[in-house]
Amino acid sequence: MSATNSAPEKSGDKIVLDLETKKTFEEVGGQHNRHLLGVSLVGVYSYNKDKYRGFKEEEFGELLELIKNSKLIIGFNSKSFDFTVLQPYFKDFDLFSINHLDILEEVVYALGHRLKLETIAQSTLGHGKSGEGLDAIYYYKQGDWDSLIKYCLDDVKVTKEIYDYGREHGHIWYQNAGRKEKIMARWANGNGKTIAEKIKEALKDGQQLEIEYMDEAGNDSVRKIDIQRIYDGKVKAYCHLRGAVRVFDIDKIKKAQAVGQMSSWQKTLI
């Protein structure tokens, strides 16, 4: 992580942030005038509250208090775009004084070039954004707040899931010339274990795992598994949800934690 991100953490919340603008670059004379775009909505996920929320302009005072009391802001292109667009609303507070992890900045550090959020989301999560940026401006100009809030919070959710995936696995994914490749996640659990390490440890110690698993359609389910074998990035295990032996891709396991010893009959199968 960058020097800013490696600063000692203070007490407070972690929040994921994304915003939508009132105007297009064309309307303000180009990207160099991004500070003139205006903000229609700021979407936030709070880890402390486990809650998503959209803030309209009249609620920015409350938003500022949330930001001030956060130990970390997480976003995608959030330093050069989101905070630059949002800063004019807070004349007396420097948004850049808050500890900040910009995932795009980490991508550029690893690869030397930028990638779209959609590209990383499709490779890492199996699904992406719910629309295009111009959709949000259209919703704002039409006064369709329900659609605007949903669009913005969908982007927050995608960013959060990419952050969580990198924290748990130590990497995220992208497509390079048709081949899936890793991007190191420097924000991974510093004192914890990656999911691959947790799986190896569970097999060695005969521990049952509870996992959050993403299927081919991008749907998540929580399962308890008794591991039989680990091979080629896969786990062969008895799945208590399905009542049968299944094979799981390690890269599609979003969370994993030991929940006790394996069933006694399972140990005889290993």
C-alpha cells in the first residue's frame, strides 16, 4: 500500500465510497474541469454498520461527519476523481487528510497502467457494474432518485466485493490477452491468513470450514465443507448444504473460517 495507506490506523469506521455527478465532462469543458461536475449522490458502505446508504446534497453534512470519523476510505479512482469532485462541497475540511485506499492506484502500481472497474469485477467476481456512467446523469436529470440510488450503490457493492476479495486472497484478477492473471493486493490481511492458507490448515488439522462461495452465475451461498483433497487450485470436499461431495474453485471462495472439527466419518475418507 502507499505511504498514505500504511499510516497507523485510528479508531473508527471503514467505508467504501462512490459518487455520481450532475454533469458530463463535455458540459464542463473537459476532464481538467472535473471539480465543476457537481455531485448528485454519494453512495457509501459502512463496515461498522454493515449498511449501504446514498447521501443527497442536503445530507452532505452528515456524510462529512461519517468521513471524518473513518479510519479508512476505500474507492476506485476515488483520489483523482471522487474526492476531487466532492472537495468543493467541504471548504473547511481536506478530504485527502483521511487514510485512503484507491484500488485503481494499486492496480497502476502493480501493472503500470489503468484498468476499468468493470474489467476487474468481471474477472474477480464474475459480474460487473449495473450500467454506464451516463445512466446516472440521466437518472439525476429525470429526477429518478430510486434508479440513481440503486445504480450508485451497485457500484459501491462491486468496489467493496473487490476490496474484500483482495483482502481475503491476497490478489484480484484481470484479463490479459485473453488470459486471467493476478494483481497483488497489498491491502490483504496483514496478520491474518489468505483463504488458500486457511484451506490448507483446515485439511491438516481436520477442521470443518464454513465458506461463502460464488457460483458460475455470480450468486453467493454459505456452505459448510469437510475437505478431502486440495489440487490445482481446487478443493474436493463433502458439502453439507448439498449432502454430497463437490469440487470448489479456491478463487471463487470469498470467505472461509474454521467452525470446528470435521464430522468423524469424514476423517476416514481422507
